[in-house]
Amino acid sequence: MTSETPPPTGSYEFTDRSVLRPWVTQVWFSRLFPLLPRWLAANLVTLLSTGTLGAIVVGSLFADRLGPTKLALLQLLALQLYVAGDHLDGMQAKASGTTSPLGDFLDHHCDLWAGCVLVFGYWSLAGNAPLWVLYAMTIILISSFAITYAERAEQKRLHFTAWGTLEVIAILTAFYVAWMIPPVRTFLLLDLAPGLPRHLLVAGLGTSICLGAIVVIARRLKRLPLPLLLNVVTLIGFAAWCLTNNVTPLWGWALIALVGADYVARLMHAHTTTVPRPWPDLVAPAGLLILWFSNLGDVGPQMLLVGASLWLVVRYAWTLTRIISGWRRHWVWVNAPGGTAP
């Protein structure tokens, strides 16, 4: 889920071997691009297109009212709007001469959130997938982003494999279309094995692509950074606690996403600055230990969970504020007449 535009700073090696990207760009994105208003800055295109995925979370909360067909259609439309914007932003930045480190960061960091939202949407739509599947897919997705940008920060290179995010999007699109056909949906809801419905083959295929990217990059790195491993352990710990304490799926998913997003944001930012390579938030695992072993009388795990959630929100907000404010000179939200930066 990244634009085809090369990195704006030239500070790292970039390659993209996606199987589908050349074809999709030629037959779809290149035809949509002339329809995009030239005054609309690339940064705003990124944020608006990612914001459309909020409909997936909202729709998932009302899954019973919408029904499976309408919910699948909603997710399909939101996905297509996001994918279009995710590619048009890079084309707009290049055409208007507004490529920047901020645009690069927003594009890739929004991709992380988009992936997490799509995982939650899939799990909510499927309905009968175990909760651990939601957490496992989210952790694997975040870990694939983290190791990708760990390589970028460590070795100044960013490589996307032949089977990557755009291919996962194609699989998910096919799944949405299939889900809107009642006989196909009934078939996919049947058990492949006890407690594991057939539609998990779709999740397994997407997850395998993420795991494949992790393995390929890990082999190139030869040594996994300790902060990266600590972040993975923290994510798994939060998931385990949520599962054993009956935390609601949305809340548990959001906690895992926040922990991962904060670390990945600082990791993405590291390659453009002189700051040391980031460690994950050490308060989060410390809070996890308190949550896990808490027996504090009237102050039970639920209250501690609320406190941990507030901390994660504040911490993540501070991380984004610090990063984005540091690139204030690149705050371009509306292009000047003629489609250039003001």
C-alpha cells in the first residue's frame, strides 16, 4: 500500500516488484488521475483516502443491522476509495513538485492503520472467526511493517516483494465480492476444521504474504534488532491478556494497533533524523505486567486497562505531534493555482 512515486529525499534505495502494480496503474490509476483536482495537495489526498476506512469500523459496529451483504459492499467501496487515493497521492505529489519527508511519512504510516482497519473489518464481517485470529493477523501485519521499516532505518533501503500489499488488496476485494453472494457466503462459513471456517483460507493467504515478507527481510538483516523483538513480545503480551480477561474485540484490537503504531511511527521517522534508532514504549510492557498480575482490591484490571489505554493514546498523540511539527515547512494541504505548492 504505497504510491509508485520514488522517495522524495533520495536517502534510501527503493524498489517495488509488485506483480499487479504496473497493470493496475496503467488501466486504473492513470485514468483516475486526470479527475483529481490539481489544487488538492497530496498530503490531504492521503488523509482523506485513509479516512474513508473509518466507515469500515463504524459499519462493523452495526453489523447486525446492516447484514452481511450491505456490510461487505460498504467495506468494498471504502477499500476501493482508499486504494485509489493511496496511489493518486504519490502521483499528485510528483506532478505538483510537493514530494516531501512529511508526505512520505503520512503515506506509509496511514498504510499501517489502513491494514489494521482492514483486518478488523474482515474479522467483523466473517463473524464466526475466533478472536485470537483477529489479534494474530493484526500482530503479524504490524510486525511486517515494523521489520520493513527497520530495514529502511538500518540499511537505508526499502524493498517491496512481488507478492505484497496490493496483491493482498486484490484477494480482499475478491473476498468481499464473494461474500455478497449468499450461496458462496454459506459455503465459506462452513467449517474447514473444528472451529475454523473455510473463509480463514483467505486470511491465511494474506497472512502468508505478510509472513513471507518478514522472513525475506529477516534473512537480509541477518540480525533482528532487539527493539523490534521487544515490540513483538509486547504485542503478543497485550493480545494474551485481552484474550484471558474478556476484553471486547474492538478495545483489544485498538490497544494492539496503538502499541504497534507508536513504535512504527518512530521507526519510520528515524531514517530522516540523527536521533538514535527508537525503542518501543517501555511503559507499555511495564503496564502489561501490572495488568497481568494485578490484585489491587477495588482497583481491578478493568480500571488499570482504562489507564493503560489513556497512556497509549497520549503517548501516540505526542509521537505524531513531535514528528509532524518537525516537518512544519512541508505542511502543504492546498496547492496553489496551477497545481504547485503555494
